[in-house]
Amino acid sequence: MSKRGRFITYGPAVALVLAGAACGVFVAGVVGEVLAMALLGSGLVILTGLVFMEVGLSEDRERDEELARRAPSPPRRRLEPTLPPRLRGHRHER
């Protein structure tokens, strides 16, 4: 992911965390605490999910690179369907 893409992806989550911290500091009473917990919690959950997504994408890239490095395998023979053995007195149905 490019730096611009990371900024666009992580920016709103970081903004939620900062807004939560600001609400905790500047908004008095229970309202400030609730806003701080909601915004901080949401931002941190989103950031955690994004980090896990980054790890998964990097593992996918590594796997794709490894498959590209391997020599191509020979083409597999296509198996033709076979009919079950005939039972005495029964005909094959096609």
C-alpha cells in the first residue's frame, strides 16, 4: 500500500483517537467520559483491524511471490470418466 493510501486509510481512525482524547480532556463530566470512551474505543478497534489487514495482505504478497518463483509444474493429464462395471444382465446406460 502506498503512503497516500495508508494516510487515507489510517487517518480517520487516528482522528477518532485524537478526538476521543480531546473530549476526555476538554469536555467536563459524564458526557466527556462517554465521548472519550466511545471515540477512543472505536478508533483503537479500527486501527487494530487495519493492522491485522496489513499483516494478511503482506502474507498474501509473500505467498504470491513464492508461487511465482517456483518452476511451473507440468500440465496434469485429464482423466476421462469411466463407467462402472456391468452387472450380469444389466446394460450400460449412456
